[in-house]
Amino acid sequence: MADKKSDDSKDKKSDPLSDTVVCFEHKFFKSFEDLYFRTTEAGEPVAVVTLSKNNEAVLVFDGIRKEFNIVKDSHDDLMLNKVAEALQFVNGMRMGDDLPSEVATGEPSWEPSERHFLIAKQRLTLQLVSWMTGDEQVFTTVEELMMIANDPQTKKNINLAFAEAAEELGLGRDQHEEVISQIESLSKQLAYVEAMRDIFGDIKKIDEKIQGLRGLFGADKTMVDTADQVARLSQRCIRKFTEVFDTIDAQTGEVMAMLKNISNQLEYIHKTRNDLYRRLHPWEEHIRKWKTVYMVRSEGNIVRIREIYQFLAPRFMKVNDWVLMTKLGTDKSKRLGGVLRW
């Protein structure tokens, strides 16, 4: 089977009209060996080509469509759309690269850990127990989950809860294995959410450091405005992600409602999972860098603050402020530090 998969991949890459591999018909895309695709800090998909040493051209997709008369709904137009979507899940793409599975098939290109699956399963199982006892709860912290899951009385109630749920679903009490199977299916999908909850935890740690550095740079006239803006944007980011996770927890908080409508719930989790990953994936590099940030006034921390500002501003600055800022001194036909934007 592994060999067949490899052969299939080779066939797709040799097919100029493949829907799952980055390929185009127009000769423009084949004219540059080093052409690649990425997003700008504002999240705009662009193609980048080297013009000469230390000079690049950054080409927006709409400009490419207009310049080379790429017809709407043609293969190249649709492929540009797919590359734009793919760049929300990967950092960059080149000709011949496979589109990430989120775009090609709708399935995730990564797997949560066994730990995240167990957390999701315990969460749903304990919700089922609390439903049976008439005190249904949503358990959000791992510590709370572990404490209650290890309680002897809880362990006794779990099998009884599965039987009660089977009865409620009209399956009959002796069909509790069907309920266990449904809980497993939901857990496999919610494990992705649990994995991304951990990533959000890392983002909150960055925010704590940002707020601390804001105080340290408060007396620095050259940094105080930037530090203040970064601190405000970071707090807005935390609020937005908190709202997202709160909504997910509310939507998946009533376990019997989920079991009674499992197809729609799986579809909801699937959509939410991909949307969350799209938003959290770009944080990976910043999370790595900020693990070594300490509460001191240093040139290194100034660099980190300015980097995170460039990252946060297009994502969390109020729209009117961001539009105004991007218009200041920008002319798309002019060179910007060795880069020609077109």
C-alpha cells in the first residue's frame, strides 16, 4: 500500500492539471526556478521571485490574474485560490508541492497526541456522568478532569452512565458499547481542540511577558508607544481566542445533545478545528522565540516586541486603524527596501 501511495503521488506531480499539487498552465509560473508563495504580515498571499541579487518582486495574486489575463474559474485561477487557502495552513509553497490535506481533502495534516485524545475522552465521559447524576458540568482544566476522573465513585458511575445514555438514545441499556463508540468518535475530533488549547496556553504565556515588558519599557521614550500598542493588541488577541474556546465549550458542553445529533456535531468540530488551526498555526515561530524571553530591558527584547507588533497589528488592530496605517507612505509600484511590490 505504501508503494502505491508513492506512485500515485508521482503521477499527480506529472499531471499539469492536478488539483492536489501546486501547478499552473501559464508560462509565467514556469519562468522562474525560485518562484515561491507565502503570505505577507497582513496575511495576503503573494508570489515571490528573485529579480537580481538582493532584489525580489512580490506579486499579489489579483495583479497576476490581471497582468496575465487569467480567466475566472480556469485551472490557474482556481489553483491560485487553493494556494491562497493552503498558505493559511503552511508557511510557504513552491511549484510541485502537494497541497496540505486541509485543502485537498478537508482532513487535518497533523495528529494530536494520545494525551490530548485521553483528555477529550475523559472530558466527555465525565460530562456523561454528571448528566446522569443531574448536575451536568463542563470541565475545562486538565487538573480538574484528573482529580474527578480518579475519584472512586466516579469510576463506579462511568459504566452506569453509558447504560443510561444508551437507554436515553433508544438503543437499550445493553447497547452501551454503541455509546462508547460514539464517545470515541467525538473524542478523536475534540483531541485536536485540546491540542490547540495547549497552543493557546503558550500564547497566554507570551501575553504575560508582553505585559511585563510594557512596564519595563514604560520610561523608554523610544519604545513606550510600541510597547503600549503591543500590550493592547495582545490583550485583544487573548480575548478573541478566549471567546472562540468558550463558544466551542458551550457548543460541546451538553453531551447528550451531542450524542443525539452526532453527525452535525462532528461536522461542527471539523470546521472549528480547521478554523482554529488556521489562526494558531502562524504563532509557532513566535512561541518558539518567546520561550527564551526574560524580563529584562535588552536589545533582544526590543527586537521581539517589534516583531510581535508586526505580527499582531494586521490581525488584531481595529480595521480603520490598520487601513490608515498601511496607506501611510505606501505606493505599490515603488521599491521597498530591495523588494518590488507589484
